Amino acid sequence: MKFVISTNTPDGPLSYQTVSPEIALARAKVLAETWRQDVTIQDMNGRVYDLDAFDTCFVRSGSDGVVPGS
């Protein structure tokens, strides 16, 4: 699956592409910390996620025994 990470910088829009959800989230977190701007991740179907929603949907597996929202 392809993911596009996007944010706005003082020099204009900036986007990266990756096929790994873990790399997408890591890159998005770095961009959010660096630019202090909203960062979004878009999947190949055009759905746009903020970092928390993306982490919940794609990265956290729930296999660690923690139920999301508890």
C-alpha cells in the first residue's frame, strides 16, 4: 500500500511517499516536530488521516493486549 505524507513549510508544500505504514508515521512525526505544522498521511484510496488516527488504523496492531480507547 502506498502512503503520502504531506505538510506545509515556509517554503511551500512538502510531500513524501512510502509503502511502509511504520515509516510513514515516523516521517510524519519528524515533519510535525520540525515544522510545527499539521501533517497528514493519505492512503492509496485517498483517505486522509491525522497522526493519531493513522497510528490507530495502520501501525498499532492491538496484539500487545491493550484495547484502543481503554
